[in-house]
Amino acid sequence: MPRPKQPLISRAAAVAAALRLIDEQGYESFSLEKLAREMGVRSPSLYHHFANRSDLLTEASRALLSSVRLAPVPAPGEWQEWFVALCLGTYRLLLDHPRAAGLLYAYFPNTVIMPSHERGARVLAEGGVPAGDRWVIMRGLEKLVFGMAFADAGDAVHGRTHIPQGVERERYPYLVEAIESGGAEGEALLERSVRLYLAGISASLVTS
């Protein structure tokens, strides 16, 4: 009696199913065997598309980060808003998929962000930023956004808060004042941080 045929799967379908599984369980416990069960196929079917677990996770990381949309080149004088929108879009993506933050951290797809870096370099150039400062600015923003997003995604998964609790007012008066006066967390905190960062850049352009 002939063996029943396995359902045909595509590379894109496997990546989409992998991301759904990671959203539910996290990437650390992800395996091709789990994915095969999720898709109703045998593990060897996946090896037609991926060399191994790492190959599939690399592709999943690319697919996830590729979903951040780039805004059009901004109008003159509005280059800061372009970066604010990009940073917020990236942050929202990670907080929409908090269990996938570890995936992006471990398999960060540098080639995927090249278009945003190219667009960012152009935006900075047209905003009058010297060539020697453009890469420094973009790398700083990248670390700011992903650092905060990875931390907040971890807090979301584990039910933590990023605001320190129980800080002794008498021992740390300036820290308590800073915490109580901040008035922002999550996305609002990120936006405020990015705007302060960019404001400092703009001020340096005026004085240089």
C-alpha cells in the first residue's frame, strides 16, 4: 500500500509558522521537530528548504525585521521626524513579538537593515549632518532602540517593570526625583529618549 503523501510546504510558509511558534513559546526552545509537528509534516520535509535550525532562525529573523516599513524621504527640515518614526516602528515590532526579541538578538540580520541605513544616511546628509558624523548617529540610534526594545520585551514576557521599585528616597534622592519626574515608560519613554538624542545632534550642528 503506498505511503500517504506529505503535504507540500514552502520556505515562506515554514518561516511564517516558525514565527507563530516562537511568538507562543520563545525561540530558545524552538526546534525543527516542533515546527514539523506544527505544520503536520515530517522533519525531513523541512530540510529540503533549510540546512538546519540556525538556517531557519536566520531566515525568520530576516522576515520579522523586514516588516518594519521605511517612511518616504522627509521634507526639508523634518529629518528628525523620519528617525523618530523609524525608531518607534522598530520598537513596536519587537513589543508586538516580545518572545521573538531573543531571536533578533541572537540572529540579528544586518543585511536587512542596510536599506534603512542607506535611507538614514541620505536623510542626515540632506539635513546638513557632516559625513563623519552620520554613521555614528545611526549606530547610536540603533543601540538605543534595540537596547530598550530588548529590555522592555523581556519585561513584558516575564511580567516585570523597568521602573526601579522600592528605591530609598533618603539614600538616593536624585534618582527618586528623576524616576518620579520622568512621567513616561515604554513607547513614550523611547520617543522621549530619541528626541533628546536628536535634539543634541541638532544643537551641535548649530554651534559647529
